[in-house]
Amino acid sequence: MKPNPYSDRQYRRLRAQFRYDCERNKLACSICFQPIDYRLRRPHNDAWELHHERPTSTHPHLMMVRANWRPSHASCNKSQGNKPRGRWVRPTW
């Protein structure tokens, strides 16, 4: 059985640092653009959740890449599902 990458210690540490940075900078949800109440915890729908701009199911190599991470509400992230936002254009180079 393959280990769950989301339980990896390094991933959890980087995720916690990213959440701290989002809270410190009062970043809004990257999907609905509304403020996030960082005092809320899961399973609340308006709690902060890490959103991968490029889904890890289709881009597993981007799971630990912070440039692929966005803040979101838990409900927004779940409604987004496995679809990247907007159109992605493949570079010509």
C-alpha cells in the first residue's frame, strides 16, 4: 500500500507555515475572493483550507510546490473539485 503523501511530516510543516502566512497577511479566498475567518476550524465550511491551483490528482509533482498553493474556504475548495480555475495555456517553448 502506498503511503498517504498528505500525512508526510514535511508537507504538514510547510502547510502550517503557509496557513500562518495567509493569516498574517489576511489573504482572502482565492476562489470566491471573500475574507477568510482564520479562527474557524474544520469541519466548518468557512474555515481555511489549502487549495492546489493545479489539482494534485492530475499534477502530483506540484503537491509540495508552494507556488501552486492558494488559500480558500473549505466549501469553496470542495465545490471547485478537481478542476483548475480559468484556462491554462501550455507554453510554446
